[in-house]
Amino acid sequence: MPGRAILSAPDQPFDEPWQAQAFALTVALNEAGWLDWPDWAVAFGQARAGEGDYYADWLDTLQRLLAERGVADADTIAALAASWQRAARATPHGQPIELDNDPHRDTRLR
């Protein structure tokens, strides 16, 4: 048959940039020895037992495991997440969001 083949666009594994970042962070933490895949699989499987959003469950699992291992406690994670949200609101449209844009940033958090 003459003409071009019509190929469907590949499925995108991530709908939002934060999902790709959470995935990449998890892989990096595994490669650095902070997380191992068998423990991850059990914890993520437990989180997925409900009807939650896949990447919200992914992020919740990551935060829980980091807190359990003493890498970052839940309060620090929550404070840093809030700081990023404030930074996003304070950043002009089209500009990169940087933690330094948070007008109330705790400089001890990074």
C-alpha cells in the first residue's frame, strides 16, 4: 500500500512533570542505596491496594519510606512541600520555579 504508515503516539507514562520527578528521585535513591526494590515493591503494593491515584500513591510511598528510614522526617517533607507550593505561587508565569522564590522559606530546608 503506498503512502506513509500511520503510527499512534506512544503512551506517555507521566501526565505531569512532578510524576516524572518522583519516579526519577525514587530510582536515584535506589541507586544511591537509600531504597531497595523489594521493600519498595511491598510498600507500593500496599499503597496501591486502595483506589488512589497511581502517582499520588507513588509519592506517598516514597515519603513514608524516607521517613521510616530516617532520611527525611514527615514534618521536614511537609515543610519543604509547602515551601515549593509558596514558591510556585510567587513565581511569575513562564519563569522557572525555584525554592528561593518562597517568600517565607526556611533556609535550613533544601
